[in-house]
Amino acid sequence: VLGITPFKNKNFSWNMQFNVNRMWNEVISLPGNVPEFYISDTWLFGNTRGGLVKGGPTTSITSNGYQRNINGDILINPTNGLPIVDPNFTVQGDRNPNFTIGFNNQFRYKNWSFNFLWDYRNGGDIYNGTDNFMVQRGRSTSTDDRKTPIVVKGVLNDGLQNTANPTRNTIVILPYFLQDYYTTMPPAAFIEKNVDWLRLRDMTLSYTFGNKVLAKVKAIKNLGAFVTVNDLVLITNYTGADPAVNGNTAGTRGVGASGFDFGNIANPVSWNFGIRASF
């Protein structure tokens, strides 16, 4: 945390506060008969959950993904051109951001005060379960091009997939007539990587009444009025409604369900008006 006062005199002052946060962690051990410990409250839709494995972070996302060769290429079924799904739960993402920054500014001019807080988050993965649900029902905008022929990028699972010259997939499919392309998509395909956001958390304008006003009401020692607006600005690369998601309530035990989007709506813009008084 760092506080700076760039300017200050009798009538005007400007204060800034910065805070930077970076967290990291690792699961050191699990019981020998427990290959994965997971939070059941995060396993709501799709085979995705807040799972922990030895050597991984406590904020990992485990789910089904695509089968891949030793080079990381997706394996393609040579009979239909569809990618092959791995039925095993493996670590597919990490909800923990790289770092977060808070930047607060406060300006004071005589009896007026104006302050605003910017919140920046860098990195961290989010499971967009909302889009997963909508894709499987043909409601997502990502299925609008279902009549466009495509070739899934990957290599054929033809016995040469782990050789020096695997067979590149050239099979053309039309998702409009092959709905398995959408319905068999593993949840890992809906984990959005490295989600950033910059949001204006709150902005407040306040006024403190002077002694002339207070002299008229002797029972009041201090009196002020304020207006606050929250979540006025959000800039993000997340395709869902709002990256500040939690798939469950704050009562979820363990490391919680942050980073799981199960039909979450965006934080609304809210306005608060009030009067502060001390007697």
C-alpha cells in the first residue's frame, strides 16, 4: 500500500492511494487415496469444478478437456472430423489472478470532497458455464455460424498422432447437420483464459455544511450530504456479463466458487444518496 499527497494547501488537497496484491499457493499433499479433492458446491453445470490436485494451486479448475498428442495438438476422430473428448478430470485453469491493483483518488476543495476508486485485475481464468449451457441449446451467438463449413484444428487419431509427422486434420464438417460438434464440447472449451478487468468501483461527491448552518441547529455537531455511484465503468476481455462472478454464495467452504459463471448477471450501476450527521 502506498499513499501520496501530490498537492495540499488551506483550501485544496489531492490524496492518492495505491494497493497492489499478488497471491500464490500450492497444494503440497493430499491423502494417498485421494487423487483430487473438489468442492462439490462448484459442480453445478457441466463437468467442471473447483478441484485441487497435488502440486497445483488451490484455485484450480478441473474438468474434461480434449485429448491431445505429446505436442499438445487436439486429437481428431478420423471417422467424423470431431475432436475427441478426454473423460478424465484434469487441471484446465486457475482462477487466481496474476495481480490486482486498487487506485483511489480523493480531492478536497473547501467543504467539497470528491473521490473515486479504480480496480484493476490482471489474469485469472473463468469458467463461462452460462455460454456452455446456451451453446448446448443453440442459444449462444457463437453458434450463429453453424451453417459455415469448418475444419477443426488438430491431428487425426490414426496411430501417427505421436510421431514426428502426424496427420493434420482436413475433414470438413458442417455443424448445422452435426450437432455433436456442440453437444460434446467439453467444459474446458468454455474456460476463458487470462481475464482482465478495469472497473470504476465507486465515485462519491460529498459536501460538509459549515458552522453557519450548524449554528441554527445546536444539537448537531457535524452535518454533510453525499451521492455515490457504484460500478459505473467496466472494461474487460471477458465475453460474459461480468467477470466478477461467483458460482455460489459466500458460505461455500474451502476456496469458494469465484471464477464460476452459472447464469450470473452483471453488477448493476447503483446510486446512493444520503446525509451524515453527528449529535
